[in-house]
Amino acid sequence: MPNVMYDALAAPHAASTKTFLTDDAGGTTSFADFTALAAQMAHALTAAGLRPGGRVAVIAPKRVETLALYVGTLQAGGVYLPLNTAYTAPELEYFLTDATPDIVITESARAKDLQPACDTVGAQLLTLESDGSGTLCASATGQATTFETVERSGKDLAALLYTSGTTGRSKGAMLTHGNMLSNAQALTDLWQITAQDRLIHALPIFHTHGLFVAMNTSLLAGAQVRLMERFDADAILRDLPGSTLLMGVPTFYTRLLDTPGFTKEACANMRLFISGSAPLLADTHESFEARTGHRILERYGMTETNMNTSNPYDGERRAGTVGFPLPGTEVRITCPSEGTPLGKGETGMIEVRGPNVFKGYWNMPEKTAEELRADGWFISGDLGRFDEDGYLEISGRQKDLIISGGYNIYPKEIEDVLNGIPGVLESAVIGLPDPDFGEKVVAVVVPEAGQDVDQALLRQEAARQLARFKHPRSYHIEDGLPRNTMGKVQKNVLRSQMA
Ligand code: MCA
Ligand code: AMP
């Protein structure tokens, strides 16, 4: 049966004995073994009750089996829903009850916490441990290594990815087979990824960057992937000579620049370094070139759209810009309040239209209507302008968002937690510059009149409810927050005060 993503990404490799994945322990998996494992995963999922269009929620370690689970989900007609392994139980409970998956895959250590939500939505819970054992693999092992692919057209959902909302609740971005394949094709062509490439993969596999940008392009091109459990500059240094490609967030590049031994010679075999998910400082760009002789290629994307723009492969990679719209994708600048297109060189809202743009937010028609225009333009929430040569510069964000080490953090979510603590009148969470993570989270808390707020309590409550990367790195107790005449908190004023 035709299945858009599976047919392009996995089926062509079913008989290939070439190495696809190499892991930290030196284990290798060929393309053929990978597609066989994906088929076994598809059987295991179906046996556990996955229906075409059903969601498979995955909170699992970065392993070959997890990637096979992704491809197996697509093959079985399911919708892949990856979730950050750092999320706390209350965070995960929200995603599971909102997405109502057929299947939830997680480590057994989390099973007890997640079982009630699974029971509520009628999901089957299977386990996948960091050593590859667990009930999922136990079920997969005995299954056939081929699977009758479930039909999926370009319009069918392939993935559901949550992205936090500026007004609190996270929104599930519905991505179709057509969205994902068109983007993978555009990037593979543009970045000239081929079967001769070997990608160093040190990103997490629960976000667009590490899963779709990195894995979909590699599968499409038949490239090899060196799968690292996490970012480790020394491990990358060891793998550079046998590799050609690295995709990372700016923190990867600043950390590599801080690593002795990261030299031109060490990078001699490398073809391309790609950066995204957060702004790459022009300074980092220049230092990187001076050190390695390579100009980092910066691109720009979003969960809702996959990638939108990229600096050129051939031609000038301009620091401080995210390049040109991808072939097939349109980008325009509009007036943030009126939505009308602005003139050349003017700064405004970045809007995106094309085959990469998602179908809408899961169960949130009003939110979808607010951000996705009827004629297909998606309102990104990022502000920018095209320079005189057509390179897109991102100048800021209209959405209240902090990007720390490539992870998006919505201040509102943290403020809601802090405001719920007894004795807290109100709070404001801001991002301040950080040399390692780009931005760091800082909380300003105003106690109720006559009350003392215990910082230990603030930390404790943040730890209970929020993933570690969202925790404020410092708390400041103040008598009040700066406001404009409309009563709105002036976060720009707070940022300069706190800086
Ligand atoms: C880890 N910590 C963090 C972060 N990562 N805190 C804030 N921001 C972070 N990004 C916490 C750890 O829990 C730890 O807490 C402490 O900070 C220091 O951890 P460290 O060991 O230094 O961190 P790490 O494990 O080396 O991770 C840093 C990292 C990682 C490699 C930059 O965060 C990472 O892989 N980021 C990539 C995120 C990503 O893939 N984003 C793409 C989203 P403690 O000290 O208490 O233990 S997709 C996207 O944005 C769009 C679509 C796009 O365009 O790509
Ligand atoms: P996410 O919600 O995780 O999809 O993150 C998407 C956001 O990351 C975008 O809306 C931008 O604000 C930001 N982003 C991604 N790539 C870049 C980049 N190269 N430069 C600046 N910001 C970026």
C-alpha cells in the first residue's frame, strides 16, 4: 500500500546491508536491519492496539529501537508523538490526556506515574528501557521482519509535536506525511546530503531538529548516522575524522570552540556544519571560521513548519541571517498589528506558506484560526526583515519566549507555577543573556503585602511541576513589577534592570 513517508524514507533501503547507525557502544545497524526492526515495531504496535491515525506517545531513551519505533509507527499508519524525557509527571499527564494516544512508550521507572493518565484515555503502556529491554522490544522480537504497510497519503497525519503556548496550554502541531517529506526533500537537495555522508547526531530525538531535520534527511539520502546519546564535545572530536556533517544548536558550536583540539585539522574531513533552533551570534560564526576554516550554515525553522529558510550551500553564508526561503516555501513580512504585507527592507512579522506548513493545532480550532490564515500563511510570532540581498534577518520575537540551549521555554508556564505558590502576588519570568545557553531563565517574584516568600519553596515547586531546563536559574524578590500605562508588565525594562 502507498505510504508517503515510509515509501521515501525506509522502503528503498530494505535490502541494503550498508551501515545506517553506529551507537556509543560501537554497535552498528545496517539499513536492512533497521527496516526489519521497524517492521517488528509496527507489528508490536498493532498487536498492542494501534489503529491507523492513532497516536503513539514516546518518552524514551535515544536508541536505535526508538528510531525504529518512529519508522514503525509511520509504517503502521500511526501518528508519532515524541515527548521530552525531561518532562515531569504533571507535564506528561497534560500531553497524554490531550493527545489521547492508543499507545504510550516509556521507561518502566515512569510507568507508575503515567499509568493513571493511560487508564483515563484507554492507552496501552509499553516499556522501553535505556538498555533496549522492556515490553515493547519483547513483543517486537518474535514478530515478522516485514509488515504490510498501511496506506497513508500526503494529507494524513504523520506526527503530533507539542509546542508551548504563550497563553499557557501547549498546542499539538499536526504534521502530515506531505509536510515532512517535502521538507526533507528540500533540505536534502539544498544541503547536498548523499549516501556518502556521515552525520554526527548529538541532538535529542524528541524535537523537529534531531528527529525530522536530522533523521528524515539521512534516511532519504541513505546517509550514515553516528548516534550519540547526548552532546559531548570530546566524543564529537573523536568522531570528526570519520564524519562529514554536524547539525546542532548554537550551544554546540560555542562549546566546541571552548574545546582544545577543535582545530582546522580535526575538521578536515567535515563537509558541513549546520546551526539552528536559536540565534547564532555573528561572533560565534566568525570565530568558528577563523578556527576551522568552515562557515556554519544557519537555517530557521519551527515545530509548526519544519524548516523555512536556509543560508545557501554554495554562495555566501551570511552571519546574523537565516538565509533564503527554501524552494517551494514562501516567506513574507507583514505588519504585526494589521497583517498587511510590508515593503522591501521593513521589519515586521515573519509569515510562512508552503507544503511544509502544518495542518493546524490538535483540538484547538480557535488557536489554529488565530495563527494560520485561511489562505495558508502561518504567522510565526518571529519578527524580521529581508536585507538588500534577500537574506532573512530575525530581529526579535513578538511571542514571549525564552530559548535556552535550543529548548523553548514559555515564561507564562513558569509564571503560572510561581503565581500558584502561597504568598506570591505575581511574578515575571524573563530571559537574560547566557554565554553557554544563549539565554537563561530568571524569575522576578512579588510577594503579597506583608508576606515573605521562601526561595526554597519556589525552587521546590518549580522542580515538582516543571522540567529541569525550565527552572529559573535565579529568583529575585521585588516589591513590584514595572508596568506601562496599560498595566502590562514591561519585560524589556525588567531585562535591563536585571542585566
Ligand atoms: C540541559 N539543561 C538545560 C538545558 N539543557 N538548562 C537550560 N537549557 C537547556 N537547553 C540543564 C541540565 O538539566 C543540567 O541541570 C544543567 O542544565 C546543565 O546541563 P549540561 O550537562 O550542561 O547540559 P547538556 O546535557 O550538555 O545539554 C545542553 C545541550 C542540550 C546539549 C545544549 O540542552 C541540547 O541538546 N539542546 C538541544 C535542544 C534541541 O534539540 N532543540 C531543538 C528544538 P543540572 O545541573 O541541575 O543537572 S526544535 C526547534 O527549536 C526548531 C524546530 C528548530 O528550528 O530546530
Ligand atoms: P520551536 O517552537 O521549538 O519550533 O522553535 C521555533 C522557534 O525557534 C522559532 O520561532 C524561532 O523563534 C526560533 N529559531 C529557530 N531557528 C532559529 C534561528 N536560526 N535563529 C533564530 N531563531 C530561531
